[in-house]
Amino acid sequence: MENQTVGAKSNMMIPFAIVIAGILIAGAVLYSNQGLPSSAVGGGNEESGSTDSVRPVSKSDHMRGNPDALVKIVEYSDFECPYCKQFHNTMNQIMDEYERDGQVAWIYRQFPLDQLHPVKARSESVASECVNEIGGNDAFWRFANRFFELTPSNNQTDIATIIPQIVRELGIDEQSFNTCMDSGKYDERIESDIANAFETGGRGTPWSIVIAPNGKTFQLSGAQPYASVKQLIEIALQEK
């Protein structure tokens, strides 16, 4: 009889335990997702926003290629994102093919995911801006190429070693660079890039917008392979 009673009580407790567990799990999921891009691990599903909200390309942008190129690819990127590292190599391949004829221009904008890569991604964005200020647009792209070449991504970069190393390799004046890094002068610009990424629907990195000759926009979400990027460029080139 005693065993039956204990068993009955246990059976009554099981549904209650399931309900409590469900509440705890739901709360944990809600907590873990607060402020975190839903696809931050590799690629920017368009949950809300419109690609037509992409900020117009201007002289202040970091651009590789002809400013008058028929197609512009605006990439929002995080220097600590492994998918951005992969996509950066893909885009270099794309530009090797399309840059010669002035058909495609590549624009780099900052999208550090602070929730995934605290401190480091933001510092790396600032470093790239300071390199650009001191060394110009060419130095910016050399910094980006070298950084992605040397670093392991996913918040594992030793920025105290790697950034000064690249700065020295590029011949950037270190005192001017350090003064720039400490100034906070690029905080607003980086925040503006992040805000525009969200306005266009970006929720993860890399997140890119392809702008056709007639202004029509296409989303390019995640680290798409070379063939997919090329196909989208060819579609965009027909939009005149």
C-alpha cells in the first residue's frame, strides 16, 4: 500500500515537473537570446528591415574598385567572425575577376557582434578605421587582408600582439595610431554602420547588399560560395 501511495504521488508530480522544466528552459532561451542576433553564427537571415534602406555609398566608405562600378556590394562584417574570414577570401576572388573591368566595387562596413565577440571585435573595427585615417584606403584593405590571414577568429585573437604587428608591417606611425585608438572618434561611425546593417535586415555576419546599376538591391546573406556570389552579380548586371 505504501508503495502504491508513493507511486501515485510520483505520477502526480511528473506533469508538474515537466511544466516547471518547460518554464525554466523557455526562460533560459529568452535570456540567452536577449540582444543577440538570431543568426549571428554565420549569416544574417533577413528577419525585418529592407535592403533598400542601405546607406548610399559615399567617398567616406572603404571601397575596393571603381566608385562608378555598375554593381556595388556593401558588406557588413565582423573581424572576429570565421564566416567573414571565409567570405573575405571569396570577395577577393570576385574582385580579382570583376575589378579590372570596373564592373564591381566592394564596400566594407563595420558590424562587430559585441555579444559574441566582446571587446575584441569592436577594438579591431576601431583599429581598421585608425589605419585608414593614417594610411588611407589602400592601407585599410591591406590591414583587413592581413588581419583575416593571421587571426583565428571567434574571439581568440591576441589583439595586443596582432594589431601592433600589422600596424608595423604597414608602416603606420605607432604613436599616431595609439592616439587615434584612445580617442573614441570612430565610435559614432561604427554605431552608424551597425544601425544600418539592422535597418537593411542584417542579423548576423557577414551580411551584404548587392546594388544593381538601376538601384535595385539584393540580399547576400552569409558566407556564400564564389559561384553563388558570381551568379548574383550577373543577375544584378542585367538590372539597368
